[in-house]
Amino acid sequence: MGKLKNKSAIITGASSGIGKAIAEHLAQEGANVVLAARRAHKLQQLAEDVEDKYGVRAIVSETDVTKRSDVEDLVKHTTDKLGSVDIYVNNAGVMLLSFLKNDHVDEWEQMVDVNIKGVLFGIHAALPQMLKQQSGHIINVASVAGHEVFPSSTVYSATKYAVKALSMGMEKELSRSGVRVTNVSPGAVDTELTEHITDGDVIDMFKDRDMTPLDSEDIASAVAYAVTQPASVNVNELIVRPMHKK
């Protein structure tokens, strides 16, 4: 069994992409996983696959991270079933890139709700249990867009800069508490996030992009690295980018 035997890990946005890959990697390391997302039917299949392949417990929790009560219930359900919350992965997010001139204000609001408030609700729900345990690890999945801004990423970057700031503040506040914090910033990853972009100007811009994106497993490997370090080691920041073609 791996380094996370008997640990419990909550992963939001676990129904596809990076979240799904993280759940699989943590289960491979022996963690019992709680799979949280809105699409419960996809979670159920993942739970069955994980249990069959790795012999761990996999619990499905239909969760909308924009609803504080859903996230509170998620953590309570985890402690009731598994006794602790050892890892909480704030992975759920949306990337609705658009140019400000096109005024996609509803999408701006959605990104604030999911990318910022969803992360805050996760911290609110999980942190008290971790402080009580005097141990735990919160992973905030940000983005390279939280380190730099490019045309069409203005609002998305603003939400991911906020996640980075939250991670930095948590590191400082919690450094003597036993709770570790890691901010993970992926570059371009081959997920369904780009399929949700509605701004025609952005879609046209992406057609000319010459880049081989990362796989979700590349980000999951980085998360697994951070959470399997000795308790005395806190990996605060990981930036994972694809290599560009020559």
C-alpha cells in the first residue's frame, strides 16, 4: 500500500479532468477518497473503478461548491464515514475566457462563485476539522493565469490570483498548526474546460495556438508528490507548464 494508507481525501470537481486524475492518484497511494461534483452519475463509475483497482473506499457526494451548505455537508459526511479529513483538494473550477469588450458578465459572476467562493467554502468547511486534528493538507488548484494575465483571461486571472493570495495567507497563518497548504498552478491542460468557452473571439484565437497541452495525470502527479512528503515538509507552490514546440 502507498504512503497515504488510512488517510481520507476529499476532491472537488472529481467527475472529470484534473479532479478525476487526482482522485485516482491519491487512491493509488492508499487514500480513501470522497468524490465531490455535481455530476453524480460520473462519480459513481469512478468510485467503482477506484475501489476495484486500489482496494480503498470511495464515497460519492453530489456537491455544488457554490452552495455553502453543500460543502459543509460534504465535510460532515466525510468525517461521519471516515473519521477525519486529511486532504482537501479545492479543484472545482471554471475557465470562461472572454474579452471584456464582449461583456460576458454572467460568466464573470459564475467564475467568482466557483473559483473564489467555492474555494472559500471548502476552507471554511474543512479547516476546523484539520485544526482539531492538528494535521491536514489543503490543496488549492489555481492556474498559471494566477501568475500572469493574457488577453481574454482578465476576469479568470483575477479569480486565480485570488486563489494564490488565499494560499499564501493560509501558509502564513497555519504554519505552526500542523495544517499544510499547497497552491498548484497548472498551465494548459487537455481537459473539457475549454469546451465551455462561449466567446467567439477567444475560440478563434485558440485555433492558432501551437502547443501540446499537459495531461490531467501530470497535475495529479504533482499533487501526489506534495501530499506524500513527510509531515515536516510543506510544498507551498507548484507551477506545472507544458513544454513548447521548437
